[in-house]
Amino acid sequence: MVADLREDSEERSPDAALTPQETARLRLDAPRNDDLADIVYLANNRKIASMLATMPHPFSLQDAREMVARCEDNGPRWAKFAVRLKSTGRFIGAAGFGAFGDSGEVHLGYWIGEPFQGKGYATEASQTLIDHVFTNTPISRLEGAIRIINPASRRVLVKCGFQYRDQSMIQSRAAGGAVSVERFYLERSTWQALKKWARAS
């Protein structure tokens, strides 16, 4: 996901931080210092970084420490979590939401380490995070942006109910400049309708 949510948010409060979320196979919670080796191993990958907006490449141990520290400031309009395997607790990626750029739009962001891709983890993590955002925060609309050359990430957004918005350009630190993206959005009302249909089926 292009919007990897390193941007600062105007509204953060540890007291309002989201509680850890679990899915059938995953747990979303705070990254820890004992995750640092796995974070560097997985994030120090140009294939990952070039699909994101602000992730640096190379990705250093200091970058991992800063990521862990930023996640201590999770709040009702900005939060980032470790995505880890529920069975082992191993860190396999990250997911979150927050304001991105100057527009104030709240973006969903995620990345999964290359050895763990292709197993549906990004969709699983995104779905539970979306559920929590629309259930427990005042956010009424989520945005998503994916590079045009990243069809796997596009499928994640579509599976989560996002609707196509338009094409645009976003600066990518690792890609070295502006990249073409497709932008998507999901409104709370659409999410509610999708949940209702799922319960009825």
C-alpha cells in the first residue's frame, strides 16, 4: 500500500489507542523491541519499499526503532500496528490508518513481508482493522492508494469493499520520485451495508 502512514497526525492520544485485534490467523498489536530484527529483515526490501510512500530503502535498525516508537502514539485518528502470526507471535508486517499528505484524508495502509505474501494476510489484517475503525472511531471514510503496478494490493482493497475513485500521483521515497497510483475509498455506510449482507447470507 502506498500510504504507509509515517506522516504526523494532529490528533493522537495514547488513552484512545485501539486495543489489539485478532483474526482467525493474525493478531494486530503494538510492535515491540524484540520485533526489531524481524522488522529490519522484512522491511529492508526494495520490492516492499517501492510500493509505499515514505518507507526508506535501505531500512535500518534505527528506522525500525523509530517505527516502534511512533506506534506508542496510536490514537482515534492515527494508529499503526504490527501484524503478527497468532500461532507464533512472529512479526510479518504492519497495518494502520491515519491522515496522509495535506488533504487530511484518512488512509488505510499495510505491508506484508515478502516471505508471507500470497496467503491472504493483507486482506485479513485490513478487514479487521476496517471493522475496528468504523466501530470504534469517529472516522466515516477511509481512503486507499495503490501503485498501478501493484495488482495484488488492488485486490486487497476491492475485497475489503473499497470503490475506485481516480488516478493520481504520489511521491514515493524508495522509488525516488512521483509514482502513478489508483485511489479508492470506503465509506462507513458502504461498510455497514456489506456487513449486513454478509450476516444475511
